[in-house]
Amino acid sequence: MLTFFHNQIDRQKSVSHEEQTLTDLEKSEGSHFPGDDYRPSDRKNWMADLTVEKLTLNKIVWPGTHDSATNEIGIPLISRPLAECQTLSIYDQLVLGTRVLDIRVQEDRQICHGILTSYDVDVVINDVIKFLSETHSEILILEIRTEYGHKDPPEFETYLVDKLGQFLIQQDDNLFDKAVSEILPKRVICIWKPRESPKPNRGGLLWNSDYLKDNWIDTDLPWTKFESNLKHLSEQQPISSRKFFYRVENTVTPQADNPVVWVKPVTDRIRKHARLFISQCVSKGCGDKLQILSTDLIEGDFVDACVGFTHARIEGKA
């Protein structure tokens, strides 16, 4: 028992030390980057405001959410704090400026996070369609995957095409260099990642897992995750020559052996340092590799940072 308490104290010391490392880095080097002072006038239509004729897909820094459909997961005040990575609905996230969604499903088409469930995937799709009907130039990346440890929903590829067909952007390796104006009126890049079913074919209406990659690590230590994100990003090709989307998740994950297991206090250790991450990307020479940046509990300032850096790219300042 004494060893257990000593281990818990050491864990908390490690967390505090890593939080302080990030705080000290921000104090010493700042969190400035090209476009950091830009604020979109309308987050709901920020792509339209950037001029869709100039905005190519490979210039966008896509603001994304991690475990996007967890706002009603589990039991309030009991299991929900263990898995609630977002408090906003899918529609409200999109209105706020989110453009990459991370959706996890199980066999009965319920949204899930591990063993906890929330609502049917229809809620997500209906929110996406509502947002698309209210805007004209916003393009989304909708990633839907079967959650680890679960079976694929039957006929799910057919379901997605039936629901979203009119909006779906056909898979095309040449798409990344195209301006948004050339892609419209199609609006959704839908990436379907089954566990056992055949993955979507190249050239179809759904994109497969080859087109969205990341290097996620399972840790609740903020500097460890921050440093890992920078390292793996630096090893990628520049976006100008990349034919897939690469995601960096500015998140950390509660660990069972730590006394703090609620999502918010854990992910807040790194969430507040999104601007610092973009700044470090630029200073370390990998600003031209940053593409999708995702977060828990998304807020407007996170969107503004991504849009600001995108604006700087369009203007030739980044």
C-alpha cells in the first residue's frame, strides 16, 4: 500500500513538472506565429471569408475535435466526466468553426467511447446536413470509424452514401492541390474506417484509412505528448507533396493508474498550449507540415489560431 501511495505522488510530480516545462517554454519563446492576430469575422463561414478561389486544400490548417460526438455520453456526473471529450453538439462545433470530426460507432450504429454510449449516428449525420444546408462554401472532413473492441455496423458504407451522397467528395489524389471553389458544390470528405469489413475502394465516394493518418500516443503527460507530436510531425512530408491528411491531436488521455481520471482536468494540461504548438512548428521548421490540429473541448480561440495560420499561408506569409 505504501508503494502505491509513493507511486501516486511520483506520478503527480511528473505531471506538475511537465506542465511547468510547457509554461516555461511559452514564457521564454512566446506563442507567436504568422497570422496569430487574425480573427475570422464569422467562424461559421470562415472558409468563405478566406476566399475559396485562393484557398487550396493543402493550405488549410483544419481545426478538428477529438472524440467529437461525446457530448451526451454515459451517465451525467457519474460516467460522463470519464469520457466527455466535447460538450458541444456536432452542429454547434461546426458553427464554431470545427472542420474535422472524429466519430466512433459500434455495431448498432450508436456513438460510443470504449464501453460508454451516447446517441445514434443519425444525430451526427443530421447535424452535419443541417450545417451544410445553412452554409455554401465550408468543406468538412468526416472521419467515422468502428470503435476499438467493437464490430462494424452492417451495411454502413451503403448507409453513409445514402445519407450524404449529394455532398460527398469523390476520392481523388489530385484533390489536395485544388482550390475550394473547384471542389464545390461537393462539401464532405468522408473517411470510413471499418475494423473487419472491406475498406472503401480508391476513387469511390468514401475515402479509406490510407487518407487520414496520425501518430497517437496514450499518455496523460503534456510535455511528453507535445514533444511526441512535434517529432512525428517533423518526420512527415510537406503538405505540398502529401497525398493524405495528417492529424496532430493536442490532447492527453486519462490513465487508470492516476488519481485524476476525468477528461477535462487531464486534457487541460495541454489544451491551453495549442498556439504554442503552432509557434513551435514554425520555429522548428515544420510549419509547412501542419495540416489537421485536433483538440478536446474545442473553443473559439483554437479555431482562430488554425484559421489565422491558414490565412497567413494564403497571403504567402507562412
